Amino acid sequence: MKKLLYLSLFSILLTAVMSCNRSVDKRLVLADSLMWTNPDSSLAILEKINRDSLISDEDLAFHALLLTQAQFRCYGNCTSDTLINSALDHYSDNHNREHYTRSLLYKGAYYEFSTNQPVVAMKWYKKAEDNADSTDYRNLAQINMRLGVLYYNYFASNNLDLEKFKKALIFYDKLHDKRMTALCHSYLGNLYRINDQQKAQEHFSIAIEQTKEMGDSSEMFVAMSSLSLSYYMDGDYNKAKNTAIYCIKNGEKYIDDHCYYNLSRAYCALGDIDSAKIILSKAKKEPDYKQLLVIRYLTLKEIAECSGDNIGRKKYEALYNNLYDSLNYNPVKYSLFENERNIDEEITARDNNKILSQHKTIYFLIALFFVFALVTIALFIISNRKKRKDKQQVIDELKEESFVNYEELRSNLADFDNHFSKTMNEKLKSLEEIMSGAYNPNQDPKSNDVEHMISPIANDDTKFWEGLYSYINIKHNGAMDKIANDFSQLSASDLNFIKLMCCGFSDAAIAVCRNYRNVASVRSRRRKIRDKMGIEGSLTDYVRNIIQS
């Protein structure tokens, strides 16, 4: 049975490893690596791949995603959403979060470019943003860029487009993508141009510098054309004129009629009406899109005003106002606002519910922990009581068993005390004789006799000091053991000195016992021992506290 279980587990593990190690088709990896630097080559590789040659569902889904992405990168749209739908179905379980985020993004791009449904596109972009990992800079940059362009194209005028382009710029900076950062700076310049020409010109200058470094003449001249308009709106008409002339002379194939309108308005502001009319005649009379037609009406109005043509001024002013109002109050932009606000509210509510659910789980776990803690404490108390009861029982048994031995021990201790007291009395008697002989001024000092009597005490055998050690321990509750254990740095001589202090010997008696020349040596030795022990206060107080405790 165990062998069968092990075999099953091994099979599952082997299958998982083989699944994880299954490599993606190298052609797909190559196409993905070229997607941003060379999308044409990426598309060529993907179109040559026969989908029937792709073995795994993973490769089929990845091919569908990359082909959709390459079509948008090269053509700006795709003819069908079949491919992106197959990718979405495969990645919907979010087993590959980056690919799923990218699939949601290009589903939105399909609705934005191929079906012209900006509101639906925005919903898919918001789904992608909600799903994206915080470190997925490429997808987050693209999502914010697409949302910014949606608001920009529909004249949002509520700073949402500004917010999106700023976010996109942050992510593109992290990716070191100069082409896209330059594009962000151009968009930001156009937005700031409404009310802050200094910031607008700063962004345009950065965009121009970056496009020059990349050799991207198309984007460079577009940015310069926008810079020309910023100079005009800032009242610097000569700079506006010169910048526009430079764009027309050197990059005419890259610019649209905006640049002609900028130059015409600059000439008009400078009082050169004829030049303004000549430049205006080079622009199309029927612009390709309404936003450009608004600028044409504005230019015609300003020329009529400078020419003193009041009828023409009123005519073009009315046309300008009507068209501008129709663009500015486009119902699509309000739908964009409302839908994004609703989506953000739904996401916030979902996140709040998730947090609330997490809090409930945390509260439940806390409550469970407290119950467990209370049960554990109760069991501990019960167990502790039982242990104390068992311990008391053992103590009672020991008391009963050792009662007789205790009486014998007390008798032995008394014998030891009498014997040691006798020995100490003999020593003290010798000390009295020595001290009276050593310090009697009328006696003829015979140092040899004194030294002869001191020597047996100062250099006594170890049995005396061991007996004194034990005696002090017995009399003073293990005082010497405590001192010896707490201060292992003390020498045997230091401990012998402390023993004499424990027995209450005076400085003179200690001087005689330790064969010191004078009492001052005793005090000096006491200070050295105190310093070696590292205690505060006097050694005498410390010894007194020890033997009294």
C-alpha cells in the first residue's frame, strides 16, 4: 500500500515538473522580444507561424495574444477579436497574470480602434489596470496611456487625462523607453498649454530633445509644431513664427495643417496680414477631422479681426463657437467620466469587502486564540496543582523518612561546632599573646620570637582554612559559597581574608593573622579586594550584609 502511495505521489510530482519545464515556442519568444523595438519584424514572424504547428494550448494562446498586439502596433487596429478572445479564455484563470493583463488591455484596444466604442474600451482598460501587478510597468504604462488618450481625444478638460499621462510617464521612465516618454511629454505639453505655458514649453523641449536623440524626425517636428503654438499663446509671436517656419522648411512631410495655422496666426498677431493669408492658403480648406476645423475657424476669425472685417470675424467666431461647443460637450466624455467613476467605486467596494472579510477572519482567529489560551491556562493550572500536590507528597515522605537522620545531623553539627570553637579559641589565645608581646613598649622586642609565634597562624595548613570556610557556611547560611560563586576572580588568599572578616576579626587581628607589617596594610588589602569584586560601598558593609541575610 505504501509503495503504491509513493508511486502516485512521484507520478504527480513528475507531471508537475514536466509541465513547469515545458518551454514556450522559441519563435514566440523572439516575436515578443521584438514587439516594442521592431514590431514589423515581430508581425512577420507571427504571420509565418502555422497555428497547427503549435502543440500546447499555452503556445496557441500566446500566439493569439502576440499577433493581436503586433497588428495594433503596426496597423493601429485588427479586423477581428477572435484571436484576443481565445487568449482571454485561456488566461482567464490568471495562471499567467502578465499575459492575462495584456489580453484585457488589447481587448480594450479592439473596442477603441476597431469598433470605435471608447466607453466599452475604457471598461476593459480598467479591468486590465485592476488585474495588473504593481511591478508590471509595461502594461501599466500602456493602460494609463490609452486612458489618457481617450480623455484627451474627447476633450475631457477635467485633468483626468493629465493624471493618466503623468502615471504613464512614470512607468515609461522606469522602462527607459524614450520613444514613449517623449510622446507622454508631448501630450502633457499640449494639456499644460491651456493655462501654463512655462510647463508646456518644458515638456515640449524634453520631447524634442529625446526625439532628436532617437533620430525620430516625425515626432520631433510634431512636438516643435506644438511648441510654436505654445509660444503664440504665451504672446511670444516672433518665436512662434520662427519655430513654425523651421518646421515647414525642414519637416513639412511630418507635420499637419496645425503648423500652417500656427504660422498664419503668428503673422497675423505681428500685423503681417498678407503673409498670414498666404500661409493659410497652403492648408486644406476641408480639414480631415473636426478638431483641426476648429483651429481653421479660429485662424480665419483672427485674420478677419486684424483686417477689420467685422462681418467675417462674426461669421467665423460663430462657426468656431458652435463647433467647439459640440466637441466640448460630447456626450461620450461624460460617459467616460461616469463609467470610470462607477468602476472605481465598484473596485473600492470590492476591496473594502475583501478587507472586511479579512478582518472578520482575523477577529475569528483572535477569538480562537483566546479560547485556546484560556484552555491552555486552565490545563496548566490543573497540571500545576497536581504537580504541587505530588511534590508536597514527596516532601512529606522525605520528612518522615529523614526525621531520625535530622536529629543525628544536628548532633554531629553541634560536635563540629564545639571542636571548631575549641580550635578557634586556641588561635585567638595565641593571637592575644602575640599581640601583647608584639605591641608592649616595655618589653624588649625580640622580633624572632614574635615571628616564630605568628608564623603558624599566618601560614596555617589548609585544613584550618577549609574548616573555617565550612564553619562560616554553616553559621551564616552558605555565605562563603555565595561569595566564592559570585566572585570567581578572587584568589584563595582573598577568600581567607574575607573569612577572617566574616568571623569579626579586627584590623589588628587580621594584620597579625596575615603577617602584615601594620594595620594600614589591612585597609589597603580590603580596598583592593573590593575593587576586584567591583562592588559599591565598603567591603565591611558587604560582608556584614552577606552574613546577616
